[in-house]
Amino acid sequence: MALDTADYRRREESITYSAEPAGQGETHELLTLNIGPHHPATHGVLRLLATLEGEVVRDIKPIIGYVHTGIEKTAEDKAYWKVIPVVERMDYLAYYFNSLAYCGAVETLLEAEVPPRAQYLRVIHLELNRIMSHLVWLGTSALDLGAISMFWYCFREREKILDLFEMTSGQRMHTRYFQVGGVMEDIPRGFEAKLRTFLADMPNRADQYADLLEKNQIVFERLHGVCPLDAETLLSLGVTGPLLRAAGNPWDLRKAAPYCSYDHFDFKIPVGTVGDNYDRYRVRHAEIYESVKIITQALDGLPEGPHITTDRKIALPPRHELATSMEALIHHFKLVTEGFRVPPGEAYYPIEGPRGELGCFVRADGSAKPARVHMRDSSFVNLQALTPMVRDSYLADLIATLAMLDPILGGIDR
Amino acid sequence: MPDATELELTAHELRDRNAESILGTDFGRGDRAVLLVNPAHVIDVLTALHAKGYTFLASLHGVDYYPDEPRLGVLYELLDMQNVDRITVKARVHTDDPRIATATGLFPGADFPEREVYDMFGVVFEGHQDMRRILMPEDFEGFPQRRDFPVGGEPVLFTYNEETTYGKWS
Amino acid sequence: MEIKREPLNGLTTPSAITAPSDFRARQLQARDMLRGDLEGEALERYVKESVLTTTVEKAVAWSQGNSIWPLTFGLACCAIEMMSIVGARVDVARFGWEAFWASPRQADLLILSGRVSVKMAPVIRRIYDQMLEPRWAISMGACCSSMGVFNNYALVPADKFLPIDVHVPGCPPRPEALLHGILRLREKIHGTERDGWRERYHAVGTEEVLAEGTSASDAAINVFPGGDTAGA
């Protein structure tokens, strides 16, 4: 079946384009350049329509939706606990965060208690996930700046984190480890020792990354003073996370509105000063150290107790009870066939993801399936800041800025 | 989070400014404070809340309340960063010709989320500079997130049905 | 079983070959052969010792299969796992497939790593059309093979618009799984592909599609004649 290319053009007719050349004479000619959706430096299938004057970007328009998966629609078609693996695939570098935002919203609606051990286990995995996400960001961003060896070093450490995820849940990505009411399983034997080895190793590795990058004049010139944006503009555009913190605003939901027992831990919020690309890099790099600190404290103070709520209406009974207890069997059957019902209501549960505020809105109508799941993905909102960032800078700086923005297209398009 | 009393006080204050703006309040689980507003006056309410300190629009999303009427809802999750306070503004519109004023003048960050609500629910934000589909292709028909839109999907090609299933490449 | 090592066709032993003087002599002999100066018994012996005969197709397939340039093209979650096969642990460079190329005109292999939306499908087809023959496509992960967990309005399976050579299952597949898929594709390019589990377990007669001239009654239980699943 051959595709009609003329038809393909017609579909895009409505993308009107208006550049705003600020104070340009008539001798200057503007060039519209299409970047993407298949371009190695767009971190996915992002499409950018750039208006250039020579090599200077005068305006840029992001076009998204190339990996729109309809996850929110699919979630309405599944029982509550079967939605977790679906929402995990939105922002595919922050899968623990996605599932926590969703589970937290459902727990709010159910008014379910999460045992302290489960909360600590959640924190351990969330922060490991944050390090992993920043490692992938660092590796691919360095690749965009021309430093290919960083990619291998970062992916080496990423593999170690994925090994830890595999130990607890059996999967490398999209682990579905968080459940409504707790976590799926307790950590296995040997996990703690392996995690401690990793925690001892990681700060040294992060030091090495800094040595590799920061003493490199090319990297410094490409990042320092490039495409800054002040905190007020970022806030008006809804931008949160490392981008906002790089501009000097220490807004972090882990401190501002602690969830999941984040108030038990002692950690700092790295902030930048001017909000240029160098600050964005430094803030994320410093967050790796802080995450290591949080994990160490959570592992030291890991409380004893159940790893999931004992409410049998929400969580599956332990496997050994099925052989002896009729009630357990009934609960198991009800949960597996229908799932649990959630009383009608709405909840919005915001958490601090690796890229900013990640909020999940869940509307329950009393049945066993959610009536609406919406994820406020930070990349989706943050992408709006790209245009004011890169306006009137060079095209090469656009690539560097896009890398430092850290957009995850799966999260943007959902 | 504002408690139930504070929410009522806020609602009274907003009614004093504009008697028709607030249709009701709802205080739910997880300390969720919701102001149900008249869609014609939503910008009025948002401006007043912005002046009160709710300067950050955390999220803007649509909901389909099928079979309740009016079916569609547009929810603004506002955040006061000084007092770490959240409040939700909800406007309900009917499915036939759903229209609501844009909030991009107040919150420039509402640009993409409003386009997404238009794409998924068909709510037209009047005054928005670029009211086009954002996620679906330009020529897509229908609004996929509405409850009466089918989930869709296609039969999977296996060796036994690839001759009969539509769309086998050749 | 007894294993014996003996020189092939009366060839000299390896140590003798590596002797410098002998090496020089063989070089001169080869030059004579190319010039057409070699004849008679010397030519006969040279051909017997040094020439490996094969078909052009096999030689081309051998070189193609061992030096594939995949396209730098990531779609979603699987793209991250696709990136990690270049990393130190799995290291696809062992097989000569590590040169990820950004331009479709120079790439041989399209790895569809992630979900294909209705908006992206024409773009992918266009990229595939831009690639030069010979070209191959791997569908990585459940989403682009069968739409996986998201069987909904927004997605389209890759088989609908693209000839896929190898499907790699998983959500997302481990890097090792993708490597296995790549090696299977290499076998396919070399023309030495295997039947997979049917061959391993001698499961003859379990094919879903009947071979020419066999009747359904002769075949195994899960054969649906003419693609008819009503009897399943």
C-alpha cells in the first residue's frame, strides 16, 4: 500500500508559522528549517520548526504527538491495579515516579495507609530511579555536545542500577514494583549488600564525570552563559524541577510538601544562580550526590514491618494463606478477577519527579475501573520553555539547550 | 491545603466580587478543595485567585463526566508556592459547542495543556493563539478522551490470519 | 571421537607459513598469478592451496551480515534499551553492528524501538523508503509488533506498513534479547536461518500454515486450514 505524499503534505497545511524577527532590517532573509521528528539530537521523536536568520534562531515551534500512545484512554479500560504498568510507560525514564503518582492518587481516594517499611522501600527505589534518569540524561547530553565516552561511563552505572531493580522486581525497566498500598515484594537477600556497594561507588563515579566534563573547555564554552531563563518566566510557564532550581528558585516538593516520608531524611536542594545551561548541568549533577545520601539514610533506618498494607480489600493476600484460609482465597479471587472498587471522588497527587512536578489526577466513579487518569507530565509543560530559552541564540546552542532541558517524549505525548 | 472553612471563605470572597462566578464548593478526600465555577466567569475567578497568591498553574486537564450533565469539565490545579496551598477550579461545559475563555493571558504555561484538552475533549479555548490539535494528527476526527469514543485497536497479525486481516503490507 | 589435526591438501604447517622467507615467496607467487605468469603445475597447486570458491551471493551476504549499520532512530522505552546494547556490557561492536548512523541513506537496518503512533507511521515509512537496498527492519518490543498493552486508537502495528524481518518480544526487551534478534537477522542475511523452537524440539507438523499438497487431517492439531480460526 503506497502512501500518498501529497496527502501527507495536505495534513500539515494548518501549521502556520509566524516568526518574530526583532528589529531586523529588510536585507535579512529568514529560513525555515525543519528538525525532526527523526533526528538524533532531539532525544526522541520531537519535531522542531525553526526560523533561522543565518545561524541565529529567531523563533522555534515544537511539534509533538509522534509517540502519542493513548495511555490515558487505555487506563480507563483497565482495573485500578492493572493501570500501574500502563502509566509506567509514559515517562520511560521515571517509571517508579509514574507509578507512585498514580498509586498515591488511588491511595488518597481509598484513604489507604502505607506501612512505613513500604514508604522507605519506595524512597530507595525512587531515588535510584532519579540517579538512573540523570545518568541517561548526562550520557545522551554529553553525546550531543560531542563527548561520546561519557555515554559509556553513564550507561555502565545505569546497568548497575538496573541490576538492583531486577533483583527486587525481576524487570529492568517498567518494574511495576509499587502497588496500591505498598510495594510488591520485600527486598531479597543480598540486595542490601549490593546496594551499599553501589552507594559507595556512585559518588566517586560522579566525581569522575565532573572531572571529565568540567575541565573540558569545549563543554564549558558550550554550556556556560548559554540560553539562560529567569525564574519568573519559568514559573509563569509552569516549569518546575531542575530547570527552575537552576534559575535559583529552590522549589522541591520533597521539601515543600513532603510525601512518602521524605521529611525523615536529611538532604539538600541544589540550586543554581543564573539559570543557564551550565547551572542546569550542575544542579542535576549535584542531585546525584543528594539522592545517594537519601538512599543511604533510608537503608540505614529501614523499619521492620509489612511491605504492603494488610487491608485485604486492596492488596493480595500472601501466597501461603491461600492454602489454608477460605477468606484469603475469596479476597484473592475478587482482586484478581474484578479488582478493588474505589469510592467516587477525584484526587490530584503531585510528586517531585526527575524533571519536575509529576502529578496524577484520578477520577473514580465507584466502579473497579478509573473514570479518568491524567498525568501532568513535567516534560510536557517544560517543553514550552524551549522557545523563550533559545530565541536569538545559535542553532548549535539549540541542540545543547534541548539536551539540558531533558525532554522525554514518551512523557510529553503519553 | 486550605481546610473546608477556608474554602468557603474564599468562595464567599469570590462571590462578593462577582455574584455569578461560583456555583459551588466541594471538599474531598486528601484535603482537595474544589471551586465549581461558571464557565463564563472562569477568567474572573482565576484572576482573583492569582491575586490571592495562587500564581502557579500546576495542571490543566479535562474530564468527561458522562453521563452527568454538563458532561465536560476543565480543571485548573492552582498552587500557592508561598503557603504550599493547592486549590482546584472546575468549570463544566456541555458537549454541544463547548467553549471557555483561555487562561494563557494569565498563565502562559496553559498553552500546551489547553491545546491538549481541545485535542482530547473538543473544548475550544476562545482567544487562544494557536487552537490546533497537539497530539493527534491534524486530520483526526473525533475527540478520543471522551467516554463515548471507542478505545479502538486492531487485530494482531499472526501467520494464520495475515492473509485475511486488513492492511497486510504487500 | 578421535580428532586429528593434519595439513589440508598437503599444506605446510602453520609455523612454516609464518616463516618470513616463505611468506615472501608466497607473495611473489600471488603476484605472478595475478599477472598471469603462473601456469602448468604451479597454477594447479596455487589454486588448490589458496583459492576459496563460493558464489558471489554468499560472499556478499557474508560481508553484509557482519557489518550492518543500524539507523539512529529511537521511538520510546525500547530506545533506551537499544542504546544500551552499544554500552560496555552487551557491546554489539563484537558483531560489527555498532555503527549507528543518523542518515537513512547510509543505514541498512531500521530498529523500530517503541510504539508507532498513527502520526508517526507515515514518517517511519518515509524513512524506510529513503534507505537503500538491501535494508532490513527489526520490530523491537511488544508495542510495535502487536501494540502490546496499548491496543487502542492511537497506535498501529509495524507489520501494517512495513516488512519486518525479525520481531523481538518483550516490554521492553532486554538488550540481550535485542542482541539475539540481531544475531537471528544475521543468520537470515547469511541464508542460514533456523526454525527456532520447532527445530530444537523436532516439532514437525506444528506449523500454523500448511505446506503445499498436505491436507489438514495429516497435520498437527493446531493447523487452521486456509487461515480459518473458527475451528480453534
